[in-house]
Amino acid sequence: MRTSYVRGMLRRLATTAALVSAVATTAVVAIPSASTAATAAIRITKIYYDSPNADRGGNTSLNAEWVRITNTTSTNRSLTGWTLKDKTGYTYKFPAFTLKAKASVYVHTGKGTATSGHRYYNRTWYVWNNTGDTAYLRDSKGVLKDSWAFKPTKYGYVVR
């Protein structure tokens, strides 16, 4: 009788151990990977940090410096209250704005009239450093949705 009792206990222990192992394995698989930002619904896809020609601060030159933000999903997304910020802290805050499905919006440094595809910091000097910088995209609650630390290229822009 003792032997069958011990065997029963061992079987139950083995079953419990297998269940714990399966749960632990599932939990590990469910942890997001470091590449989550690469699959973000709203993400920074291009930064034109060095506008063509000399940086003299003219509005045309300022507006040739921009960041492209793309909605990678098949549904419209509200960006109301979202912010785009550089390492120094220069911040663009989206007013009431919806980014259409699979569409992009360009946030220009200079002044202009906002449309569904183009927004403006309304600054009188450059935001993005030609020597490299970091762009941060946060939602209306301040949660970081995407960031991109970039180094200069011979082209004056970087693309993801």
C-alpha cells in the first residue's frame, strides 16, 4: 500500500511540475521583445535633419528640416495631445489631429499652414542637430511610443 501511495504522489508531482513548466514557458514567450518599437502602430519613419544648402534660418530652409511620422495600421489614429521632441527639449504638440490609416504626417521646423499631411513647429531656428540627435514621440499621457537616436549621414537624412 505504501508503494502505490508513493507512486501516486510522484505522478501528481510530475504532472504539477509539467504544468508549472508549461506556464513558465508561455510567460517567457509572451514578454515583448526589444524590437517592439519597430512594429509600433505610430512611428517615426524618416528624419530630414539637415536641410539642403546653408543653414541661415530662412523659412524655406527651416521647413526643409522635418520628421515623418507614419501610421502603420489599417485604422485611423488620434494623435491629439501627442508630442514630438528632440534631445534638447524642443517640442511640437499635436492639436486635435487624426492620422489616417497607412498615412504619414510631416512635422516641419518652420512656419506654415497645418494640413492633414503637414504640421509646423513654427520655430525661427533649427530643431534637429546636424551632428546627430534623438527624436521622442509620446502619446497624450506622456507614454513613449517611439524614439530614434540617429547619427549624421552624407545625405542629411535618415530612414527606417
